[in-house]
Amino acid sequence: MKGTEEMEKRYHYKFYGQVQGVGFRYTAKYNADRLGLTGWVRNNYDGTVEMEAQGEEELLDKLIKNIRSGRYIEIDRLQRTEMEIDDNEYGFREEDDF
């Protein structure tokens, strides 16, 4: 855990737009690793990308900003839902596609 439990958040994200085949998952993992966040990212069969990320809120916001600045990534819509913290998760991974 990178901070106190009160400072940490975990969110489930769903991204819509030009988000598959544009390096989205690589960009998410690279930035999450650099920021010390945990979680996962995967492509969905419907063309969306799904991600869960955990860490300090400021760093989670920075992760989304960095993903949005990806060269070919175009996010038209983003859904975000707060979740319970996973104290047993370490690292950030790319999951298999759908």
C-alpha cells in the first residue's frame, strides 16, 4: 500500500471511443507502474476498455490524464465507479482480452 488507507481509492473505469488497437493498455500499464498504482486493464468484446486502478486519488487523476494524452487514444466517454480497496493487490497488470 502506497499511503494510508484513508488516502487511497480504488476505481473501476470503462472507456469508450478509439481505445482499442491504439496502445491503450500499454499506456495504462506504463503510467500506472510509474505512479506506483495497482490494478488491471483489459479490452472488452464491445470495443471498450475496462480498468481498475488503486492508489492515492491525485495519482489516479494523473493516470487518467496521462492516458488521455496518448498519441492515438481518443476517449469519448468515461464511466468511473468507486470500489472497495483491495489490500492484497500488488502491481498493475494487463489482463487477457474478453
